[in-house]
Amino acid sequence: MSNQQIWLEQISNLLKEDDDQQIRKELLAIEPADIEEVISQFSSFEDQLRVFRLTDDTEKRAELLSLLEDDLKLKLTEKADPQEITSLIEEMASDDAADFLADLENDVLVKEILKHTETEFRQDITKLLSFDEESGGGIMTSELCAFPNNLTVKDVLNSLQPETLKDPVMYVYVIDSVSKHFLGAISLIDLIHADSDEKIGEIAEPSSIWASLDEDREKIAAKFRKYNLWVMPVLDHRNQIVGRITVDDILDISIEEADEDIAIMTGTSEAVSHDANLMEAIRLRLPWLVVTLLLALTNAFVIGHFLKSLDKFIVLAAFPTVIAAMGGNTGMQSATVFIRELALEKILPEEFSSLVLRETLSGFLMGIVCGLIAALIAYIGIPILYGETSHLNPFILAKIIFFSVCFGMTSASLIGTLIPISLRKWGLDPAVAAGPFVTTMNDILSSFIYFFIATTLLKVFL
Amino acid sequence: MSNQQIWLEQISNLLKEDDDQQIRKELLAIEPADIEEVISQFSSFEDQLRVFRLTDDTEKRAELLSLLEDDLKLKLTEKADPQEITSLIEEMASDDAADFLADLENDVLVKEILKHTETEFRQDITKLLSFDEESGGGIMTSELCAFPNNLTVKDVLNSLQPETLKDPVMYVYVIDSVSKHFLGAISLIDLIHADSDEKIGEIAEPSSIWASLDEDREKIAAKFRKYNLWVMPVLDHRNQIVGRITVDDILDISIEEADEDIAIMTGTSEAVSHDANLMEAIRLRLPWLVVTLLLALTNAFVIGHFLKSLDKFIVLAAFPTVIAAMGGNTGMQSATVFIRELALEKILPEEFSSLVLRETLSGFLMGIVCGLIAALIAYIGIPILYGETSHLNPFILAKIIFFSVCFGMTSASLIGTLIPISLRKWGLDPAVAAGPFVTTMNDILSSFIYFFIATTLLKVFL
């Protein structure tokens, strides 16, 4: 039995026995993220509220509150005393507090909560809420340890008070005492070992890596990975430090971006969570399916149209799915490389043309191999299946299949690289290129290629 | 022009002018990750070696060495003086040093390099190299600050020497002075503010979150995300601390795992990088394409077989692609949810059955909607395209299409959830379920469903 299941059982039993004292004691030993998992398993809101209230430590309760699912956050906040919620969000790091308030999606309630907070905190939060969620400003926290360069090491060590710091601290930042410009950083460990009367301006390491307020969060995440950072200062346009971004948020963002890519590639508007309800999941998926359906029907009519004039050769009707499957998979493979590496900022624009060429060439070479295999199997298999009724020389059929598989795979590779690059240039998400829309468009193209080659070769040979 | 391009141009020019002095100066101001990018653009190995040697600071050169691409690492190490390489890997954190040596894939060379290192370092590295790369032991570093609980705060602060620490330090760990068991952690900031004569055992925060040596790295990454950690201690089976895992490695691992999932979902044995060479890319992709091809050909023979007996109704031949496309996309959507959330450790086993039910139900409901749309369009469109030649009452065709789309989508949803769950239970990667193999299997199933419904309804109505 997992820890989660044990906790769930214990707390459920204690709730039934009304043993609040014991629940408090149990909760003390459980991490907030685990309490959240237990709470999410309860079906009764009363039980959820009770466990929330029995989580004693304010800091822990604040963290629990920020971890709850959105609808429970809202229900609980509406039910609770606004004063209590205010004191809890004041415990949170400012970015978590801003995220919490944004998640409520209820402006009246947010105003009510903010009314009771301290002025400075309220200003911080209001400012954070005004930034684009996908920008440096939207993911930073405003708490930071920044000190003027004319302070001494001793001054700084004395003014670092653990209780006022909400997130882990590894560096203190140094700013110019007059212009307030960002100058650099000192790691805590260097600070401990520095001469206590030295000015911090003397020992700060100048840093060339920072984020700006309006920088895209994917670009910022790419910098964290490239330079192996744990924390990054955020500067405004006047070169003053206004916040810092921490790696735990970058980890969440990286996972989110990957999941978004996967969602788009597999045809969902956004990542559908396994605990989304039925109607929500359908709302996110059905539109893509309907678009796919309309394109697939177009393909059906293309196939139907050609077969009408080729109805003597009904054996031809068996192979459009093969050409489509091969083109689809090859194009998907090509697109995937570009989608992820574009997202991770790994491809330079000057590499585009050589990459398109390489992908197309590899599609062509693999097309020759697959085309030969398919042609051989059709050449042997069709006479066995159809005997004399196929009305089609198996050698011609094999040629048709060879050329369509080969050209289908080549064109799919070309398209699979060109589309993500073009989408990127137009500022759209390249992941769309592996989605059902582009895949089904490719199906239609492959039908045209197949029947074009079939009619051409049949005219030549008959 | 990007910074990278400016550096590349400047350094290329200086190389031509043989101005080593100026190159040294330029390199001082560039981060190792950026120097690596510049080096990777050079076509001449001589230039690469020269820039590497002109990177003055040893720490920086060590970081640069660890960042180089594998083949360049090997070439450079073979060319360089073993003593120099030894001094560089001694600069690296032990996990980076072990990764570097593993990347060389040359046991003779590795032995030669290790021969010159200090005994303790060599033992550390040899031990790290013995762990499974995907386990806690494989991703940890052995440098850590762990102190017996009977030391005082002052003792600890004095023995933390910045120059001996290779990775950022946020916590010191506390162990039992007798049993050496792990007791807990103290953040640096708390240490700074603690009473300097206090025993560290008194102020350590007990911690219930750690990794074990053989724990799977995906499970460890999930804990980092769940508990918002920056660093995690690694304990052996005797409950003694043997290393620590840092969040920058977890960030890389999370991206790698997501990319592996995407690669498998799109039919590549492992993530193909855009700078993989042509033959390497083909080697990774072609096997999947050939398997897909064989399955697609099987499907073609299934379709061919049924059409042989239904050749009066050639119009039926237009729609297998529609049923396959709809089933494929629906199944992919269902599978995706499970694949990623299973990988991120978000789904509990006890939720499986209700989730399978929900997915199947949503497939059925969406199948009704899509089936109705498809039937309506076929009912209107087919008489326009074929007139009297279709030999098939459009109402019967509409019925066939409605039932096959609806049942095709339902069964694809069911399969799309059952397969990832089963793969997981058998210890295989659930991402395979969205890959071309399962997708093409689904195509075959959809052909059977379609023709089964067609023959059944035609028998009833004719």
C-alpha cells in the first residue's frame, strides 16, 4: 500500500471518529503536497474543509491552499473568512500568491481579499497580476535580497532574516547605491567566508545572464537549461532588478510546455488531465475530431472520384491507406525533430535550409526501401488473393505502389519540415504540424499522388 | 544579429589573424555554454582545439569540456595531454566527471585518465560509473556537505570552504555521529543566523524526502516537482547519505523523458536530434517505418479481401480511410492523457477502471456526433458524385458509416486507454501506445469493423 493510501485511510477513519486532535497530529507529519492528494480523494466538501482547517501550521496551510485544484480553491476561499485567506496569501511567495488569485477567476473576491493585505504586498501582487502569464514578469517572484554596493558583508548578513524569506535563497544581488542598476550576485557561501568589513560591491560577481520583464518564458527556460541555473534575476527596462525566477517554476513550465506540444501533436486544444470531467474532455477534443472528420471525408470523396473511373481495377482501392500511413508516419517523424528542438531553442535560423534538404533526402532514401518492400509484397500477394479477377498486371500494380510510396514519403518529409519552420516564422506553435489537421491534409495529398501515378502508369501500359 | 553570431564572427576573424592574446581576452567574457556553441560551428578541428586551449580559467575549461558534443570530447581527449584532462575532470562535480568519462565510450582511455587522479576521487568516480544511469545513484553527485550532529554551528561554518565546493550549496546535511544515519538538513541561511555554539543536531530539520540509490530517475523527478525541491539527498540501504541530486539535472532529465515519450509516440527509437547525421537518423527511423508498412499492407489485404466480394459497391472503397483516421485520432487522444500522466506519476492504480470507463464513454459520445456528421455528408454527397452508378441506397451507406465511425471511435478509446495501462503494468513504456505500431493495428481493426458492419447491413437490406 502506498503512503498516500495509508494516510487516506487513517484520516478517513479519524474523520468518522471525529477525532480532530489526532488528525491535527497526523497532519503535522505530512507534507502539504501529500495532504493535497489526500484531500483530492475526498468526495465530501465538508471533509475537505475540515482537513484544511485542521492543518495547523500557517505556512503549511498556505502552501496547501496554493496546491489545491482550482475549483476547490474557489469553493474554500468563498467559504472561509476573508481575513484568514488574507493571512494565508501573505505567507505565500508573491508569485504563488498572484497565481492563486488569478486561479480564482473571480475579480470581486480577489478585490475583497486584497483589501485586507498590507499596502506593499498589495502593490506587489497587483503589479505581478498585470504581467503576461507567459513572460518573465508573469513567472517571477518579487521577493529578493538585493543590497546597495556600499554596504558591508556584515551589514548584509545581519539584514538577511530567515523568517522574512519565503523561497530558498542562494544568492544576494548587488545594486548600485545611486542608479539602482543591477551589478551582480554573491553566493551565500562566499558571503559567509568574505571579510565582514568588505564592501559587497567589491566581491560581487558580475553576471551577464538575466531575464527581462517581457521575455518569453520558453526563452527563459532555455537559458536556465543552457547555463544550468537555479535562479535568475529579472531586470526592467531601466536595468533595475525587480524580481527573480526560481528553477522549481522553470521545471513546472518545461513540463507544461512539453505537455502542450504533445497535446497539440495528438489533437487536443490543451493538455487534458486524467481528472478533467467527461464534458470538459469532450469540449477540448471534439472540435479537432470534427475538423479531422471533414478532411477525412474530403479524402474519401477524392478516393471515390478516382475509383469511379478506375472501377475495373478495384484492387487499386486497397492501397490508399498504405500510402497515407507511410506518408503520415514519415512526416510525423520529420516534424517531431523540428517541433521539439524549435521549442527548446536549439535550432539556429541559418541551419534551416540544410535541415530541410537533409530531411527530404532521408525521406526519399527511406521511401526507396519501403517502396521496394511494398511493391514486392503486392506483386506476390495480389495474384494469390485475386487470381485473374484483378484485371491488373501485378507488375504494373507493383510499379504504382513503389512510386507512390517513395514520392509520398519524400513529399511528407519535405512538408513535415517546412510546416513547423513556417509556423515558427509566423509566430505560431510548430507543434500544430504534427497534429491531426496537417496529418489529414497529408492523407489527401497522398491520395492524389497515388491516383495520379496510377492513372499515368495505367495510360502508359494499357 | 544574435550574440552567438557576433562571437562566432569575432573569434573566427581573430583565429585568421592569429591573435591568440585577443582571443583569450574575448573568451574570458563568454560563458562556457556559449563558447561550446561557437566551437560547434567551426568546421576545422584545429580551430576547435585552439579555442579550447585558449580558454584560460581551469574551472571554465573543465565546464566547456563537459559541454562538448560526444565525438569532439573524444577527439580532444585523445589529442590532449592525459595530465591536463585529469586536472580538468578533477575540477568537475563528480556526477559531471562520471558522465564525461561514460560519454567517451573508450575504456582504455578512461583507465589512463583515472590512473592520474587522486585515490578518493577515483574511487568516487568508479562507484558512480557502476550505478545504472537511470537510477538515483546514476544521477547523483558525491560531493555534499554532511556533518555529524555533535558539531557546533561555528565548526560547520568554518569548515565550509567555497573553493572545495563544485556545485551551489543551499543546505548542509546532518548525520548521526555514531551510526552515520541521515538525520536532516539545515539551510545555509538558518545556519548563518543560528547561535554559533549550538549543536547542529539541535537545529536540523528532519526530512522525510530523499532518494534511494536504486530509485528510478523518473520517480525522483516526480518528487522534485511534487515537493518543489532544489536538491535531494540520496541514501543507501543502511540509511547513510551517499550523495545529492540537484535540480538542474532533474530539469534536463524531465526534458529528456518528455522528448523520449514524443519520439516513441511518433515512431523513432529515441529522440533524433536535428544535428544527427543522415544515416544515423535513418537507422533510428526506418525500422519503425518498415513495421508500419507491413501492418499497413496487412490492412490493404484486409480491405482488398472484403472489396473482392463487395465489388458491385465500389463506393464502399472510399471510406476505410475515414474510419481509420477517426479511430486513430480518438485513440491517440485517449492514449496521450495516460502516457504523460503515467510518466509524471500522476495517476493512482485505483483510478484505472473508472478512467477506462470514462474514456470509452467519451469516445462513444463523440462517436455519435462524428458518426452523424459523416453519415449526413455521405448521404448527400455520394448521390451527387456517383448518381445511379453507386448501386447502393445512400440511406444504407449512411447507416454503415454512422455505425462504423461510432463503434470505431468507441473501440479506439477503449484500446487507447487499455494499452498504456497494460504496458505500464508489464514494465514497458506506455508511450508505445501512441506510436505507429498500435496506430496501424487500430487501422486494421477499423477496417474489420467497417466491413463487418457493411456486410451485415447489406445482407439485412438487400
